[in-house]
Amino acid sequence: MSKKRIVVLYGGKADEHPISCISAASVLNAIDTERFEPIPVGITKDGSWIVDGEDPRGWNLSNGTLPEVKAVEGSREVVLDIALGQDGFFAKTGDSLESFGHVDAVFPVLHGPFGEDGTVQGLLEMMNVPYVGCGVLASAACMDKHYTKVLLAAAGIPVAPGITLDARSYDKASEFAANGADILAQVQAAGLQYPLFVKPSRAGSSFGVTKVEHKGDAAELAAAVFEASKHDWRVLIEQGIDGREIECAVLAPKAGEQPRVSWPGEIVLDSRATDEDSFYDFDSKYMDSSASHVEVPANLPKETLERVRQTAAKAFVAVDGMGLSRVDSFVTPDGNVMVNEINTMPGFTSISMYPKAWEATGVGYSALITELIEGILR
């Protein structure tokens, strides 16, 4: 049987660029090369698509350096001919174009805006090219935490209380200090309890997230909103939930099939032993291996774990999920489950929660990649 040609997309214009690079490195190192012929295509931070750049298979975060897709000597620009569909991928050398050959599918290992938000998915839909992961609607809705909450609430799934702000008209010169009183008034009107978490609506990997602890402090609140606005003009202020953060991996490789759900896992912040106010930010996710560890299944009663799984499946269906997603929930001390967010292309390194959760549920990393790809092949 001939190998299926799979374009693996990575990098991109989002803040999550280096994490996408690491995820792609893991995928390329683990993909079954007896079945698939992977073609790595990197996207630079300015949005250029290239092939034959630095080999991502050697990238990791062990040296503390964040990898980046860059045009180097020998790399070539990628040109797409939308009308040619699966035969429309070319590498440009001077004035000539070299075809990739027939591309069977694309695995967009892209995190954040311009990759996980429906934009690349829409492009591939127009080209009629099969791709791994959620479609345009789920990708766009789940990239925007505000609209994720709207869809989940409409489906009767509990979400954290909060408000959404449009920061485009706020006073940048004062770093929103001039708007502090108004922001505080909106928080008070909504009856939100402290601590609060202020976050950009459309960003991932905890970029721009601030914990606000001092009730009534308009200056602290305004500064947090300003920080979030650096990543998105739409800003969420959410009530902190007294609960544990539990993550569940959902898998539905073939269109129309019922989603399968892994055992729920928990990121345990080891730093909380010395700092009770710490939370799961970018550094503790990716840069400090001593800051946290993964436990799958989470240390919860079995009936609670099953409730998390059922809620994750329901949330996946509510947003029209396909392929894969990681559903992040809060479990309160009384066992109630509240969905926090849905990641339609979660971190995909071999040690990320999504693959680790499936490994603990009986599906290995390479087998997981194979299932996702074979589920979309024509």
C-alpha cells in the first residue's frame, strides 16, 4: 500500500508559535512513516509558508530556548493553487514551481489565532483538502472564550460567571487607568466574587492572564485589562472558581461518530507548596519542568470522573467538535462540573495533557496520530 502524503503545518503568527513548533516536532518524530509520508511546512511569524527550513524534529524546550520558523538558506516559499485542491501545493524556486504531488491530508498543528481559529480550516475547506481537527465553526467559537461560553450556556452546561469588555475605546495613554472606575462598576454590577481572572478572549497558553485579588482596587483591575488587551481587544473578567482544574481529552476521528473521552487528568502545580497564589501560566506550562506534573486519572471519586467525561462529551457536541479537543473543567468541592474552555488543537507534545490522557486510557501517542489522520482520509 502506498504511503499517504500528509502536510504537517506548524509555527504561525500567533503568540503560541514556539509551542506549535514543539508540538509539530513531537508529531513528526512519532508519526508512522510506514503508513505516512510527512511533509513539514512551517509558517513564519509574519505568515510566510516555507518548506526545507530548519528540521523541526530536533526542536525541544530542554535548553530554555523557544524555537521559531525562519527562512534559511535552502528554504523555499510555499505557493497554493486553491483551484487545484489536493494537487495545489507547490514549492517555489526562483520563477519555477515544484509540485508536492497529491496531498492526501493536512495536519495543522497550529495553536492560537491564524491557525486554531478557523482561518486555516476555512482555507483548507475552500481547497477541498481533508484536515485533522475541528471545522470552521468549532475552531472559531472555541478560540473565542466569550462565544465558547455562549454556546455552552445555551446547551445547559455550567460556565464561570463573568463579563466581557470591548477595550477598543479605552484610554491607552493612561494604560486604562482612566477607565478603572467604570470597569470596577461593571464587575460590581455583575456580582463577581474575588479573586478575578482577567484574560484575552482570543488567545491561548495563558498569555495575558492576570489574577486580581484586591476587591475594589480599580487600578489593579484596569492594569489587568490593559495587559489582556495587548493580545485581544475583547477581554473577559471571570470570577475565580473554588475548584480543581480537570482536563479531558475528546477524540472523534471520523465525521459523525460518537466522541470518545479519555480519563480526566489534572495538572498539579508543585509550586503551590511554596506559593498558594500561583496559577498555571505560560512558564509553568512550558518553561519550568519543576513547576507542575500531570496526574491521569485525576485523584477524584470515580462517579466524579465519569461526570467530567460526560460533560466533556456534551460540550464537544455543543460546539460542533470534530477530530479532537481538550475540554478543561472546574470540579468544585461538592462535585459539580463547570466547563472553563475548549482547546480544539491542544498542546500536542508527547508529554502534553491530551496525549498523556489518551496514553492512560489505552491509546499510545503514535496510534493517536494514526487514528486522527486515517479518520479523515478519503
